[in-house]
Amino acid sequence: MNDINEQIQEDHADFRMMPGYLLRRCHQIGVAIFLDECKQLELTPLQFGSLAALDRFGPMDQVSLGGVMALDRTTILVVLSKLDRCGLIERRPSDTDKRSRIASITEAGSRLLSKARPLAEDAQERILAPLTARERSRLVDLLAKVADGNNDESRAPYRRPR
């Protein structure tokens, strides 16, 4: 048992085995693979996620969408501005709060999302390719547990849509 504990301590002493380092590397790899799969659509992971969230949950104010995407206000506004300029979403003032803007996916956004979904699925397959089916399921479960368990630690925590 001591040998195992010593090995764990030794492994964690190497920064390359630290969870934060590995998560950052996996994020870099995941973004690179997604961008490669979706290059013909010129779509980023955050743009895809925002369109998918609007498609799933319907129109919502920008702050709520930022919560669903776990993005800070500045980042979600940058993403939505690009989507708006491309005609993929519309933003209008809220009926109940004139300071708030409601984002909704346009027909062009829905068409792009339909093209992007299979490419995004291909990207997920490439990301998980080194793993068996059982390992894939376990990894996703564990990542969700880490993300959910540390949600309050984030400067942009996940919030359910209103």
C-alpha cells in the first residue's frame, strides 16, 4: 500500500500528471479537433454551444444564456455579437426589462446548426478515440462530477435557463 501512495505522490509531483495541466491540454486538443471538423462552417465551440442552447431552450436573455454556457458577460456578448453579425441569431430588447436583450436563433442559425451537429459529433468521437466505450462513459461521468462539484468555484458558474 505504501508503494502505491508513494507512486501517486511521485506522479503528482510531476506537473504533467496534475489534473489541471491535463484538463488544459485536453481542452486545447478538444478545441483544435472541433475547429478542424467545423472549419468549412467557420464555427467555434462557443458559437456552436450558444446556437445549440438557443435551439434547445428557446429565446433567452443574454445573461441567462451566459449562465447556461457557463460564460462571463463579456465572453457571451462577444460570441453573440459575432453570431448576430453573421445573421445566425437575433437580439431584441426584452418586453419586461428594457436593459435586457433577448437572443433567439434565426432560420439561418438553425440551418447552420443542422450542418454543424454531425461535425461536432465527429469531433467528440475523435476526442474520445483513445478510449473504450466504457472508459468514455466513465470519463464523461467523472468530468461532469468535477464540473458540478466545483461549479461555485467558477467565475462563470453554470446556471439553469430561466
